[in-house]
Amino acid sequence: MEGKRENDDIPQGGDTSRSLEDSRGSDTSRKDEGGSSDLSRRGFLGGTGAALVVAGAPKLGSSEPLSGGAAEQEVQAVPRTAIRVTVNGTEHRVDVEDRWTLNEFLRDQLELTGSKIGCNRGECGACTVLVDGEPMFSCSTLAVWADGRDIQTVEGLERDGAVSPLQQAFMDFNAPQCGFCTSGQLMTASALLVNNPNPTSDEVREGLVGNLCRCSNYNAIVEAVLATAGTSGSGGAQ
């Protein structure tokens, strides 16, 4: 009975070929419909994504470069101030832009590159110079504020081509590692020894607290300062 029902379900003679062709044709049409639908969906998504990318992309070249006259006018528009400043014993009378930091003035105008730019926000101490004998972060001090002041940089520690005793002690105790913070450490320590010729180790650490050493060579730096002072670290002479 089951076999009879199966035979009955199959069309006879020429009807079979037509049925198969109709079946293949309907399948093909469904595939074509599905394929065109998928392609259309992909095309829509691809087109939308491209439109979003184009809409969000900056318009390169949309701003025209300033002409020579306009650029010169813009530079001239920056306020400038005439200052008189003594740096390492030499007096300078110069016009500075009001936006320049003391560090920029020393490095870019006077070519005294010993004062480094570390954090550029007055936190690491690599840019330390002495202003009227006091340590100051030159990266957060405007050059115009130095008018009439006496500035000393690390280049000014040498005398007749010879390094200072503190600089020599830094070398003897291997205080510099990468060396980037060394100039700031030297300037702060120099001021410390002027104000306190016989510091204890705790006083040295407290005095250098504003100068960071990313190599963490603090113990050697403290030892170098104490050796320069000729103290044992407890406040008494060696």
C-alpha cells in the first residue's frame, strides 16, 4: 500500500519532466529572489557605512594656507615685551613673546639646553633653574616674569671649564643614570647647600622632594649631596 501511494504521487509520462522542470524553475526563482534580496541588503549596509565614513571624515585641505602677508600679520599680532635678564652672569636685553616660558627662552633663544622639558607642567623638576638663588620650575614660569632677575642654569655651575664640587660628587657616586633629571637635581641641590651647608640626609631628601628621578637613584643622589657638604648624614662633619 505504501509503495502504491508513492507511485501514485509521481506524475506519469511527460508530466514527470514538466513537473521536474517546473520544480527547478520555482527553486531557481526563489534563489534569485533570495540572492537579490541579500545583495540588496549588503548593498544598503555598505552604502550606509560608506556614507557615514565620508560624513565623519575631516575635510582635508579645506582650510587654505595663510599667505605670506597674513602669516606675518599673525606673528606680529603676538604681544612682545622687552626684558632685561642676567643669565649665568651675562646680561641680556631682548624682546620676548609674552607666551614664552622661561624654559623656552633659555633653550630656544639663548641655546642653553641643559634645562630639560620633562612633564612641562611643573611637576617633575627636570627644568629647574635658580631665579635669584631660589629653585624654580622654568617650564611653568613665563619669561616676562624674569625681567630684572638673575638666572642660573646648570651651564653656570662650571667655573673656568671645571665642574663644581657637587657635579664631581654626582659623578663619583654615580648619581646620574639616564641623566635627564640630573640638571634639575643639581640646581636644587646647589641652592640647598647654599642655604644649609651641613644638611642631614633627611633634610637633603626633603629639599629634593620636588625633583623626580624616574630611574629611582635617590640614594646615590642624597649620598652625593652629603659628600659635597662633608657631612655624615646625621648632621655632623665626617
